[in-house]
Amino acid sequence: MAGLTSTTRHRWLYGAALGFPAFILLTWWVHHIDGPAGIDEAVLAATVQGRTRPLTIVATVSTGLGSTVGVIIAAILAALLLLWRTRRLLLSLILTITVVETAAVVFLTKELVARDRPPTDWLIGAPAGDPAFPSGHTTNGSVVYVLSAIYLATTLTHRWSRALLVAAGILIGIAIGLSRIYLGYHWATDVLGGWLLAIAVCGTATYVACRLQRIDRAVGYGAGVAYQRAPR
């Protein structure tokens, strides 16, 4: 994958190695405490006091990017663009599988932890019916935008354009998470859990894609050589 050296690939693997244990530890802690942590209540209270109309508009748009519809549309568009840019199915397939698997992990974790959401008195928007931890918008949104940016960056030639694209994906993931706290849908630790899981998933998926793409190219090259050497 262009732009991803062996060192960079291993950095993503290190990120996954740190992300998964951190997420598991946070999940265990949230599951064993009774209600929100003190930091959760403090962050949400400060956020409510700092609300303004412009920020509410930005938060509403940002949270929409992490909605089920927003994630599905982004994943489809990214998969099609990757297919067009690479002329190969590999990255599109890994992206699609990763997004689906992430949604499944989020759903199962929510049911396991069964954490209550913040009081609806602080909520901007319609109440959500599912448990709070981890934030699904944050996790699913961060995975689809960051991973899409990483994969699409490998099709670009200039280092600055690759860095800009990945940075944009990361900023969208951050904005989605912050919007969930701002609008009152999640505690801060719900969003933190979403980010940790997204880091772990993106790190793993990026490393796996690098390894599989090397195999894919080797197989394709071998098939091409075999074809060229076939009897006339």
C-alpha cells in the first residue's frame, strides 16, 4: 500500500495492541460502577452550560455523520471509490466487513454493559432507546471515516495529500464523539470507549489490509507472469 512503510504498518498494529486492552479495561470499569462516573457528570454539566446556537448546529450535523444512515452512505461511497481507484476488490471488501463487524461488537457490548444514558432533561433531540456504552455513533463513525481515509490515502501520490485526508477522517471521528456529549446522548466515558474501540479496529484493519494486499499483488503478479509465459 503506497504511503505505508513497514514501520508505519507496525505503528497501526501497536495502536491496535493498546486500543483493545484499554477498551476492555474501560468496559469492565463502566460495567462495575453504579451509574456515571464523577468525570462524566462534570463534563456533561460543563458542556450544557457552554451550549450556543452555532455549536448546536455544528453538533447536529456532526452527529448525523455518525448515524446509521450516515455511516452506511459513507461506507458505500468509500467502497465504490476504492474499487474505482484501485481496480481491486480487496480494500473495499475489508472496509465493508470491518464496518459490519464493528457495528456488531458495539451492539453486543451495549447489551452486555446495559448502561443508562444521561437524563433526558439535558438532551437535544429525540431520546435513544439503546444502552449508552460505547457510543455507537462515535465508534461506527470513527471507523468508517478514519479507515476510509487511510485506505483512500494509499491511492494518492503526494505525502501532504495523504496526511491531509487521514487528518480529515480523524477530525470527523473526533467531532462525532464530541457532538454526542454536547447533545446529551452520551457520557464522556461512552465516547472515550468508542474512540478506543475505533483505534483498535482501524489499527487492526489497516495492518491486515497491508498484509493481504501484498499477497494480493503477489498472486496477481504471478498470474500475469503465468499468462505471459503460456504457450502460444
